[in-house]
Amino acid sequence: MAKFEDCIQRLEKIVQELEKGEVPLEKSLTLFEEGMRLSTSCRKELEEAEGKVEILLKQNGKVQPEPFDSVSR
């Protein structure tokens, strides 16, 4: 499985290609299918990471979610 960052970069390239509208239909479908697979993979990885964060934040048997502020970290 590709790394999350690699998947995101590839998804961005696919979106850019499809947005141009210059790709033949057959290739558009192939790109769309690849994009859907990458999207599913990224979503799964994010869900796993979220689960790990919740486990780390467990206190007294209760999950206490805390917002992640990527700007201040």
C-alpha cells in the first residue's frame, strides 16, 4: 500500500487531469477508477489514525476527543 502523502499527491494529479477536460473518455474512466481506489485507501488510513488517537486520549474508560490544531503544532 502506498503512503498517505503519495496517495494524496496522485489524487491531486488525477483531479487536475480530469478538470482540464482534455482526456479521452476511456482514460477518464481509468483515472476515475484509480482515484476512487486511492480515495478509499486514504480514508481507511485516516480512520485507522483517528482510532489510534482516540485510544491514546482515553481516560477513565471514556474517550475525550480533542481538536487537532495543525497550525499551532
